[in-house]
Amino acid sequence: MVPSSLAARYALMVGGLSIGLLLAAGGLHTWMAYRQARTAIAELQRVHTEAAAQEIAQALRRTEDTLRDAAKMPWERNGFGVEALREELARLLVLAPAVLDVRHASPQPDFAVFVSRADRQAPSVAPADCQADTHYGNTRYDAGVPLLELSVPTHRPGSCLIATLNLRFLADVVSGLRIGDHGQVYVVDAADHLIAHPRPTHALRQLSLGDYGPVAAARSASPDQRWPVNGMDAVDVDGVPVIVTAAPIPGPRWLVLAQQPRSEALRPVVTSVAQTLALVLLAGLLAAMASVWFSRRMAAPIVALRRATARIAGGNLSSGVGAAIDARGGAELTALAQDFNEMTRQLQASYRGLEAKVAERTAELSAARDLLLQQSQDLARLNEQLRAQLQALAVSQEQAVRASAAKTRFLAAASHDLRQPMHSVSLLMSVLRERLQQPEHLSLADKVSRSIGAMEHLFSGLLDISRLDAGAVHAQPGPQPLDDMLARVLCSYEPQAAAKGLRLQLRAPRGVLVRTDAAMLERVLGNLVANAVRYTASGGVLMAARLRGAEVLVQVIDTGPGIPAAHLDDVFEEFFRLDGGSGHPGGLGLGLSIVKRSLAMLGHPLQVRSRLGHGTSFGFLLPRVAGWPLMTDTTGVQPLDDGRLAGCFVLLVDDDADNRDALRALCLQWGCLVADASSGEAALAEVDRHLRTPDLVITDQSLGDGWTGTTLVTELRQRLDDQLPAVVLTADLSPETDAQIAGIHAVKLAKPASAQRLRQAAIGALARVA
């Protein structure tokens, strides 16, 4: 809560600043005192640790030197027999008080000598126990006495002197070193066991300190580091917080550790902190008192001035404020009071002039208000007229929208019923043509086939536009093999190009996977290729795919008449058509509109370049799927083997009798063996009547009685225990149907389908399981 009094605010600000500075200074002093104390503690512990380590190392070094002197003798040679060796070992016990016993290990049994201070049985020592260099063994205890074996090699390979050392002197060393009142020095052996401690009971317990923080830190430090642990905080075996310093003894790999309780080591720091805190509190109290006195004396004239301005703000302009100001406030405040008196006189004069101006301005505003009221009434009438016009426009727009929606719903709903008879006509016409012999009849049949093909193309375009308008098309992108999609488009439109004497070619890398909706992209490519074939009189059409980093550029290039620059945008409008060089090419002008809307839905913007008389190029970029290998380029697609249909046993399933008869006639013309059924149950019964398993199933997706083509294929595969190839014909182009057919790895063929497309689909289905 901020104080409302000016004096209180000044006191809080000045006092808070002073106390804050005192606290900062006290904290800095405390931190520096703590760091100096820790440095002094670490230095003191290093002195004690180094003293203990040097004393222990010197004692061990003297014993090593005594053993080396005895080992230098040429034992086992002439003049240095067993008795001489025994006398030398006895003399060694006199020179080295820490040695309890010594034995000579040699390949010659006669020289295996053992000398002991006590009547102890000589242990068996084999030459294999000897080391190539001076070696310290592990610490062991005998009757509460810590013992250590020291091995020194002699001049003869395979022989050595092994002495047992009494480590009781370690307790004398660590007991003689004290750090403060409760500081301690102790020794840990190479196996991290406590072997010397001022408290003998700790050493007798043979405590394992491998998990003790300072010991673990010292073991993990570099071998050549002189002080691996220096002033480290830890908790000792008695649960007391301590400060520890460690130094290594290189020979036996022991550690000498010096520790002091933290409470004792940091006692001077605590005392200094208490003194500093007391001084800070006293100084803070004095600063608070001084700030209160200073703020009151400084704020008194300002408070008086504030009261005078409050009278002026209340409208009392008759009296000045000079008398309200304490003259002891200083010359600046006196001058400020005089300025306020002058300001009051000017305010009185301005107030009288302002009253006259307000009356004049009030009259002007009254006239402007009357004018604005008249304009508001005129605007309200205009608004009513505009609202009526908008309501009429909304009614007209709603009627237009309902009419367009009704048209779209009709075309989308009639898709299946309109595709079925056209599909039957296309198949029956293909059967009829194969049976005609007269040239004039064949010519007439070709004209009818072309008319049927043109009608199929026009009908497909109308249905695609209606499905796009109705919002029934939804992109489902995923990883797709690009070369397979291009190959299927090539196979579908190669006969159409060949009929016009054109070359339809494919140039694309193999093994490239792109992220797209395969069904939508194939329809896009089919529209582009069909459009190119329709408008190209000579030359050819090229489908090309080129790598562009993380993307693939797909192009359809023709050698047609080209598109004028003024119409490059118009060709994507619905029902817009350009005449070719040799008469009207046909079509409704929907193909490129479908292409552009489909690519926009897929997220692949369309690119177009054209030159009059040289041809046109349509292209778009597809994102590559990372992590898939890239195969070598191919200059074309190998044609499928048409001969695979001869002798093939085909099961035809369709609930429409005309379609079923047409499919049967086509398959018989291709040299197939045919069995047909009108429903899913009939198809299963038909399979049971034949000994031979069908090689291929051609089925309609909609079979009635709860059966679909996908469920029938799944049931047949389970019953026959075979991955049966299948072609599914459908007039339903919804994404759900596409997903169901793709889920059983069957070839989907949209109705209406020509005989050539059906043949290519059948061969493709057989090739999938070849």
C-alpha cells in the first residue's frame, strides 16, 4: 500500500534506499568473509593432509628401501646360500620395525625362506605370486591389527621378497594431527576401506567408504592431480556435516583425508555475520529516523502550497496564496507563491472573457444541432430505401443459390444412375465391334465408339464439376509412387493418342514417392493429357517428371497450336473453349477448370506456358517423401503383357444383367474362361461349384443385399486362402469408396469404363500378384 502523505512517501523512499544500501554492503561483507573463511579452512586442511601423507609415504619408502637392499644380493649363487639369506632377513626385521615377517619366494624349494618376529607358521608362497615391480597388496586384519603385504622383486626372474607390514603406526600418525577442537585425519586403503582413524573402533569396523562423496570424487580425479578434493562439503560416517580435503599416497593407492565439522570451521564467519547484522540494524534505525526528520522538513512548504492550489481548484479565485507559504521554505518557494498569485489574477480575467465566449458558442451549437437533426431525418429515409433494396437483392440471391444447389445436388445424386447405362453401352459397343465383319459396319461402329467416348468425357467432366461444386470431393494426401500413377495415365490414353497418329510418351524417374491424393492426381493428369491429345493435330504429347530438390516438377507438354496470351487465364474458366487449327475439337470446356480447382485443393499450384504455333506446357510441383531411394531414370513405361488374359479364369459379379452380359462377352473375346454371378451369395456358390480357383475377380462395388465389391473380395480371399487379384468397378467416386478399394489392394475402375481401360485394369491387377 503506497502512503498518501508526501512526507511519508519521502521518508519511505529515502529510508528504503539507505537501508537497502546498508543491507547490500552487509551482504557483500558477509559473502567475502565466508569465502575467506573457506579458503583458510581449505589451506589448513591441506597442511595437515600433506603432513600426514608425507609422514606415511616416508615410512613406507624406508621399508621399501630396506627390502630393496636385501633383494639386491645375488641369492642362490655361490657364497650366498640359504643360511646367509636367513641371516639377512633376520637383520631386515631389526632394521624395519614395521615388518612382522618376511619370506623369500623362489623357483628353488631350498631357498623358500621364512623369518618372523613371532612363532608363526610360514605360509606357502609360489613364485607365481611375485610381481615384476614393487607391489602393495590389500589390507587385512589379524587379531584387530591391520596388516599389509609388500612385494619386492630380486635379481632372479620369478623370485621376490614378500614382507608383512604392521600398519599400527598409521593410527599414531593420524592421532597426532588435530584440526581445531574436533577435526580429524584418517586413511583409506586402495579398496576404499577405513584403515586408520583417531577413533580405533572406526578402523576395527573396517568401514567401506567407496560411496562416501569425497572418496568417490578423489578416485574419479586425474591420477596426477595433487589435491583431488579440496574443501569439499560432505556428511561423515557419524552423520555430522563436515568440510573435507583429500591427498593421495601413490604407492599403495591410499587416500589421506582431513575433515573438520562445518559448525566449528565456520564459527568465525557466523560471529562476523552476527556482528554485521547488528551494525546494519542499528544503522538502519538511524537512517529511518533521519529520513523521517528530513522528509517532514522538506515536505512542509509543499503541503502548504498544495492547500492553496486546492482552494483555486475549488473555484475560490478571490484570495492569493502568498501568505500560506512559509518563508523558511526558501527563495524558490516564495517565488513560486508569487507566480501563483499572478496566475490567479489572470484566471479571473480569463474566466470573465470565457463566459461571453461560452454564450456565443452555445448559440452556434444550437443552430448546428437543428441542422444536424434535419440531416439525420433525411438519412433515416434514405436508409429505409436502401434496406428495402437489400432485402429484395437477398431474396434474389437466395433463389439463385437454391437453384444452383438444386442443380449441383441433382448432378451429384444422378451420378450412379447415369453412369450405369453409359457403362453398359460402352462395353456392349466394344463387344459388337469385335463381331462385325463388313468394312462399312466397322466404320460405323468406330464412329459410334468415338461418339460414346466423347459422351463419356463430357459426362465425366459434368459430374466432376458437380461434385466439386457440391463439396463432395475431399483430398486425402499420402505417400504415392509417382511412376505408377504416370504409367496408369499413359496406358489409359495411349490408344486415344494412337488413333490420332500422335506419340504419347513418358519421361520420369523411377522409385520416387510424392505426397498427394492418387485418385485426384490421376484425374488431373488424365484431363491434361486428354486436353493435349484433343487440341494436337500432329507431333505428340509428353508427360515428364523432373526432380527439383525436395520437390518434383510434373509437366504435360504438347505440340498443339498453343494458347493466345490474352486467353491464358480464360481457359481455366468453366465452359470456355478454344477452336483448334482444324475445326472445333469438341468438349464442354470443363477439363482445365477441374484441373485448376483440384490442384488448388491438393495444394499444388498450376503453371502454364504457351507459344502460338509451338505448343503448350502445363506443370505443377509435388512434394517428395523423404527417406525413399531414387532409382535410375526411365524413358518410358514397359507395356503390360496382353497375353496374360488368354486362358485366365475370370469370375464376373454384377447385379445388372446388361453389364454382366457385356463383361462376359468381352472376357470371352479375350480368350478367358468365365463364371458370372448376380450377387455376393451367388458368387460364393459359383466358386464352390468349380474345382479351379479363379485367377481374377471383376466385380461391381454396389451388389445389393448388404454386399459390396470390397466385402466380396475379402470373403473370397479368406475362403480360398489366396491373394486373389481383383478389379472393382464403381460409379461412386467418393473418398470413402476410394479408401475401401485401396484397403484391399484392388484395382479401381470408375464407370463408365471402355473395353480398353477394363483390359488394362485386368492386366494390371494380375501383374500386382505376379
